[in-house]
Amino acid sequence: MKINRLPAFLLLFLLTAASANAQGPGSGGPQPGGSPTEVPIDGGASLMLAGGAAFALRRLRKRRA
């Protein structure tokens, strides 16, 4: 049984795009001497990169077999 994923993808895309709003102008960033508000994205980004590489290798190995 083959499932067409295009309608589900389009519905998901439209629902997420409709809820995305632009942010208004901020205060211009953090002021010197204040509490830091920056958050490093190292942990999540490296996990996503490793997961994508593992998925790609799995797909390539499955295609060769």
C-alpha cells in the first residue's frame, strides 16, 4: 500500500507557516553589563547534523544493496 505524502506535507507546511509571525523591533540587543541573553546552538545543531549524516549513510547503503 503506497501512501501519498504530498497532501500531508502541504497541510503541515500551511499550518506552520500560518502560525509564524515576524517579531517587532526590539531594544537593539543586550546592553553592556546586563545579563547575557545569548544561547549557544552548538548542542542541538551538532546532534541534528550527526542524525542527518547517519540517515544519509543508511539511505545510501540501502540503495546499493
